Amino acid sequence: MIRIENVSKRYEKSYAVRNLSLTVAKGELCCLIGPSGCGKSTTLKMINRMIAPSSGTITVDGVDVHEVPVATLRRRMGYVIQSIGLFPHMTVLANIQVVPRLLRWEESRSRKRALELLELLGLSPDTYGGKYPAELSGGQAQRVGVARALAADPQILLMDEPFGALDPISREHLQNQFLAIQQELHKTIVFVTHDIDEAVRLGTKVALLRDGRLVQYGSPEQLLAAPADAFVKKFVGLDRALKRLSRLLAADFLHPANSVARQAPPELLEAEFRRLEGSDCARYLWVTDEENRLVGWVDGNNTTEKRLNMLEDLVEIDPADISVRPGYSLKQALAMFVQQSVACLPVVDDERRLQGEIRLADVLKS
Ligand SMILES: Nc1ncnc2c1ncn2[C@@H]1O[C@H](COP(=O)(O)OP(=O)(O)O)[C@@H](O)[C@H]1O
Ligand SMILES: [Mg+2]
């Protein structure tokens, strides 16, 4: 746990950070966000003592960071920065092994660790291990930077705009990968960014700074749903409703699906529609095969005759076109609702098996 208590950093003319108090619990990913110059990097650097606070204290697991030898402290904290990249004269593997070698790990252990980390970050060790930083793309170099920070298995990761230099597509890709890695490793992370979408996407907590002061601290949902003031509101943007949807999962809004087997007799189909009448989702019956895989639907707005024809001459659909996966965000689902102009969509698993349905009304209410 990292606890920042009433910390200020004063330069001659002004404060870079002012009366900052902030606690990051174990396993949390806290995004420090705010406009340029608001004190994000200064805060990060005070945690690993690259900068000394003018007043206040910072403790890690209850121990004041100034009571721990600097080398010991930094070994416990992986540090990733945007600009100062890798050592250009060292190969990728050597770059990742820097800290383990400083710690005098056995060469075989340190090399094994570096190879594992390359794999974890989606870089083939055979292809990339021997390359030099100049031979890497921006995204690859940033992956190596993350691998290097993770090398000695620190409890804490401090990351200063680590994906800042990437184009939006590689950035999103690396964010996804990073989230997957974090779900496995449960590091305590302080992550600096100026990109609110990134903060909302990655953070379990978001701390918004302005002019060195903390304006609001909470879960991304809290910031988006209840901005503390006009500044936060403006910062999180007019599309905050959409951003909130990007944090919510379809799986959490699942309703039981109304379905019929594709061999169902006409009476059953009509009985089902009668049963659904009056419910808020009476328009569709999903059609499934013997294995409960989605193969199509019958639109209840049609005449009885047409419905029966629909079942009989069922046009098999590609579920990818109309169905939602449980792991989709409601933002993704909303895009499909709009695209298909429907009020209800089926949710299927990886094998196309029907899991339930989600409703537009829920998305609009959430
Ligand atoms: N060494 C320094 N001397 C004087 N002012 C500084 C120094 N370092 C940073 N500052 C000022 O402190 C403020 C916060 O800087 P920084 O933490 O780097 O901001 P951020 O990372 O949020 O963009 C800025 O106004 C910056 O100009
Ligand atoms: Mg900065």
C-alpha cells in the first residue's frame, strides 16, 4: 500500500504539488491524470525518491520511503517512462536483465525471466531478444520498457505516460494486453496519463489533479457519474455517458433469452409469442440448434403466417453480425443496437451458444 500524506513540493516560485493526500491500496491501478504541468510526474518521482518532497510523508506498507535505502526502495518499484527509453547499445534481452543483473541474480535465472517477460508481452523471444532498440517500433520498445520494469518482480510499478508515444490502435492493443497482465500479476500501480479514456479504461482508481492539488479521487465510475465540480466535468468530457458504458460489461446486464429450437412445431412458436406478449421484449424469439447454438431469430412483429415461414425457411445468420459476447462493453453493445436498429440483442459464448439477451432499455438506463 502506498500512502501519500499531505505532501507538497515547492520550487522557488510555485508549488508543483500541494497538500496532496492519496492512498493506493495493494493491487490497485491508480491513474494520476490532469492537464500538463499539474504535478503528475512530480508526484510519481516523489514515490521513488527521485524528487524529495518539501513537506509531508510517503509511506509504502507503513514505512516512510525516506527510511529505506534508495537502492532497496527502487528495487521494489519498477519504473517506466515515456521519453528515456532503453539503453541503445544493449540488446532487448540485456535491457530487460538490467535490474536482475544489478541484483546479482544467477545469469540463467535472469535470462529465463527476461525470456518469459518477452513472451508475456507478446514479443517472440527468438525474434526480438537479440535486437537493438533502434530496430524496434515504438510499440515494441514500450513493451520492452514494461518488461524491464517487471524484471525483478517489483511489488509496485510506477508508470509515467508509458503508452504516450503510440498511435491510437497500438495503444489500445497494448492497454488490453497490459490489463490482462495486471489481472495475472496484481501489482500495485501508479500510472500517469493525460488521456481520460486511458484512465477510465485502465484505472481501478482515478486521481484528477489540477495545479498540484487533488480535485477528485475515486473509481472511474464515480468520476464519470458524479464529477466533483465543473473542472472535472469538463475534463471527463461531454461524452462521459459513453465512457461510463465502456466500463460496464454485457455479462452484467444479461436477461434470460427467449428462444425456440429450430425444429419447433408451429403451435409452440405461437404459444411462445403469446407468452411474451406484454413483456418489454416481445419482439424476438431466438432460434437455436440442438446444441443451443444461435442460428437465427423470428421477428414477432410479423403476422403469424410470416413468422411460421421465418422459422421454416430460416436464413442462417452469422452470429458475429448480430450477437454480443459477455465480455463486450455496453459501449460496444450500444454500437450494435444502433447498427441493427433493434431493442434487444442475443448474447452468445465462444461456441455461439445462446447465453441470454441484453436490452437497449438497460443500456440507456445505466
Ligand atoms: N525542477 C523544477 N523547477 C521548477 N519548476 C518545476 C520543476 N519541475 C517541475 N516544475 C513545475 O512543476 C509543475 C508540475 O510539473 P510536472 O509534475 O512535471 O507536471 P506534469 O507531469 O503533470 O505535466 C509544472 O508547473 C512544472 O513547470
Ligand atoms: Mg509529466
